Amino acid sequence: SLKQAEKAVHQKKEQSKTKCRKARRRHINLVAEFNRRQRKNIWLETHIWHAKRFHMVKKWGYCLGDSPTEKCYRACYRAMTNHCLLQDLSYYCCLELTGKEKELLKQLARICSIDTGLTFEEACCLSGKFEGCLNLYRADRYPEDMLGPITFIWKPRDGSENRQLWIWMHPALKQDILRELKAIFQCLEPEEICIPEPVTTSIQEEKQMGVVLSLGKKRKREDKEGERAMPVKKIIGDGTRDPFQSYSWISQTTGVVISDRTMEILRYRLIGPLSHSVLTETLKAASLQTV
């Protein structure tokens, strides 16, 4: 019994060494830890900033900031009225439609109505200069069976008849809208059949998370080539899609391609009179290089 007690104390000391804060905060372990914790609920890229300042909630497959921990409501209101307030809307889902403009407009007219106002054919939106918003309905079912509100952006024309359309929607509406779009465009076959690799196995994570101590010195993990191995941030899928499902579908009859771009495109909302000034100071035009 005495030996067992000593063994338990010894094991406890070893566990405490591997779980010390310095070891857990090492960058080489943080990425593996972030990947592990996002298996059920995806984090936005601003997650750590929000987690330190907000009460977090798990909704629609994401981990989102719900309410601030400090009394900053006045500061937010002051920023909205006098300065600039930024919101992270990256959890909104994006579906991309690619195909001939006439074919896209012909089928999209079936899921919206001119009686409600704006449609996909609005000239200012079709040119790609403005973002539009409207309500979608099931095909040929207006005014019944409303799917929900969406916003859309057309990519400006490049001289060809092929166009690209981005449709943004709330994650709670994504599956219904995606199902309806696949039906009207007859996009039933996956464009590419590929099964992604799992993020990491439990054994690999334990190796990444463990800190190996040998004679009081840190031992660097090395890969096959002898170089220091660094874990890669590899999150597959998003909160509204299974990582092993297809994310792109093509129609053999119309040639239209539907792609799920959720979490591939970040989306931020700027509110306030200084929003344009912030964008002007933040974004710099790239120099075009022609080969």
C-alpha cells in the first residue's frame, strides 16, 4: 500500500509537470489545442478577442460572443453614433453560384417575387456595384413557404456570359436554401468527390500536447527530414456542414455550379460615421502586375 501511495504521488507530480501553464501556452501546443476544441463548435478568427470580453454561447455550430462581461453598452453606442463599431459576421453562410447569367436569372426568378420589391435582376445589383437583400420562397410557391431573408452580391462583369453570385444567409436557414437551390438548378452531382483527412487523431494530439522533458532539457520534436515539426491549423468544414460531405455541386444540364463558401470568406460589419475613414486607412490598393 505504501508503494502504491508513492506511485500515485509520483504520477501526480508527472501530470502536474506536463500540464503547467508554460507548457500549455507554448505556440507549438496552442494550435493543436485550438483544433481539438473546435471539433463540435467552430471558432471565428476573432474568437480569442471575444472570449476574453464576452459571455460565449454555442449556437448553430459556432461559438459566438453573446453579451459583454463589462458595462460597455455606452461605449458601443458612442462608437456607433460618433466613431465606428465593428461586428464579426463570419458565421453567416455563403453559397456561390457560377454559370451563365441568363440561366441563373431564369431559375432565381422562381424563388423570389417582384411584388416584394427587389429581385436578383435589379440593375444596380446586377452590375455588381451594390449589395441587395430580399426574401426567398420555395420555387413557384410565393407568397407561401418563405425560406427566409438573404443578401446577395454579383461579381462585376468581365466580358463573358458567365457570372458569379454570392448569397449570404443565416446558418439556421442554410440547409433549406441550399436544398432549394440544388433542386431548381438540378445540381445533384458533387463537382469533386474527395474525402478530407481527419483533423488529428487522439494519439497525435497527445504527442503534440505533451511536453517531453529529458534530463531537465526541452527536447525538440523533429519530422522525417530532421526539421522542427510545427502543427498546422487545419479545421475542415464549418458549423453547418459535416466535414466529410461534398461542398460543391454541378448540373450536367445547365452547367451551373453551387459551392459552399462558408467560413472561407470573412465578413465584417462596420457601423458609424467614421466607417469609411477606417476602411480607407486600413485597406491599401494592390499594385497590378501584368506578365
